[in-house]
Amino acid sequence: EVQLVQSGAEVKKPGESLNISCKGSGYSFTSYWIGWVRQIPGKGLEWMGIIYPGDSDTRFSPSFQGQVTISADKSISTAYLQWSSLKASDTAMYYCARSEDGYASPFDYWGQGTLVTVSS
Amino acid sequence: NFMLTQPHSVSESPGKTVTISCTRSSGSIATNFVQWYQQRPGSAPTTVIYEDNQRPSGVPDRFSGSIDSSSNSASLTISGLKTEDEADYYCQSYDSSKRVFGGGTKLTVL
């Protein structure tokens, strides 16, 4: 059974760093892309970026380029979304999702989401 | 850059048919596939239509997708509405460098 399991909810202060994770199982982790999607409370879905764990090829939405880092450790089938300095505006639910390619294929499996709250 | 515009909300009665539109602002809707995702409250999204009009296994045939080049739009049609269809629906497409989601449509079945 394909599963994407994300790390738990986080409460952070502005300026702190954060790393959230997404562990894949039940499929060949290096053969599919993992994307990240932001959902601000009460708002819609926003595509942030995507990584191919097989070779770490990474693409970003222009809106998120330079704001976050996306990485993957294929030895433990885990992708990461990282912030070096959080802002209150980063408060949102973050989903990881699997895709067969960088852009054209749908996200066929999703993680359960990680809620990030940034507040002083 | 392009945007996908959806109606903010639609409502219909159980058993009826509803159509949700998704209009692409620039570039042809027919050039790049459109996917549709359903998101129930408190849950992660799931795919209901991919590649314009394909249904994943497990999605009932009450869900169908189409594209209309004349209006540069994609549509999601749900027939025989059930209360369980009440959810937010998002279209999504792409170009050579990014994926884009529509703003989402809240479907109320009342």
C-alpha cells in the first residue's frame, strides 16, 4: 500500500528554522516525484515545488523560490521542506504528494498534512 | 504566467447535476492536462479526474471531466449528487515551468 506519512504539527516563533518531513512507503521512492503544497487556513491550494528523489532534481514555483528548501534522503525514503527563518505568514497546512513527473501527471497520493503555526 | 479561475461556490440539491468551471487566463486549455481534486473538510485532497477526463479507480462514474477550447475552460460535472459530494474542488494544470491550482469551488449539496 502506497503511503506518505508526514511529521507532526509544529509551533514555532518568527525567525526560527524548521524542517518538516514526508516519508514514502509501499513504492519505489526514487521513481516518483514528491511535491509540496501549501494551504493557508481557510484558503486554497498553492503549489510550492517538487523534487525527484532519484537525482534530487528540484523545481520551484516562482512564489516560493528562495523562501524554502526542498530536499530528499533516498536512503530513508524521506523528503523534506525546510525554512531557515520562519515568518508569521508561513502559518499553514503543508501537504506532500506523489507524482509520476514534474508537472503533467496528477498528484495520486497525498500525505496527511503538517500544520505549521508561527506565532510570537 | 497563467491563472485558473473557478467560481467561489456552487450549490445544488441531492440527485441533481452540477458543473464546476475552470477558466485558463492565457495559453490554450487543450495544451496541458487538467486535473481535479476533491477536498473534504479536515482531509487531504484526492484526485477525482486526471488528464482532462480520466477517472482514477474507485471514483464513481458520476464524476466526469471535459475541456472546451472555445471558452478556454475545463469543467467537472457531478451527476446524481449525494451529500457526501459536499466538498471543495480544485482544478490544476501546468505549463513548462510550474503547476497552478485554481482558487477552489465550495460545493454545497442541500
